[in-house]
Amino acid sequence: APTYDQLAATLTRVLGHPVEHVRLDDETFRAQLKGAGLPDWLSDSFVNLSSFIRHGKVAAVTPVIQDVLGRPARSLSQWIETNRSAFTSLPPPADTGKERR
């Protein structure tokens, strides 16, 4: 499964403009989610999921997509290209003041 840095690199390559992975600590991430209007339970769920991903706890690649759809999963690049308009219509992200990599 791709890391956040690999996802940013793939987005950059496919979309043709820089995409950064901005690392936020859990409290900053939670505050931004709450500031966007998410309820506490959902903000906490996203923070917990982000922690699991960051620590490699959901990195296993399984055959579920192929089993369910009856075809191989698309690559990340293929999926981004197919859904390009969803990325090109987004407003620019707010500056978090956090370290960018």
C-alpha cells in the first residue's frame, strides 16, 4: 500500500503540479477537522485512522477488490487520472504553518 509521500508523488506526476504531504500532529489535525465543522466523534475517527496509516497498521494489500469486482484493481495512477476533475476543481489548501515535505 502506498505511503502518504508516495501518494503525493503520484498525484504530482499524474496531475502535473506539485502536491505536498503536510505532516500534522494529531491535535492540529483534530482542531482543523473540528474547525471544518466535523463532530467530535468523526474528528476522532479520522485522527485514529490517520495514526493507523502513519504507523503502517493498514498497509496490507489484499485481493478483496479483485474478488468483489471480478477484475484486478486499478493502479493509483490510473484511478487519479480517471478522477482528475475531482482534484483539479479543489480550492488550494490553507497554510497550516507546519513542516512540509
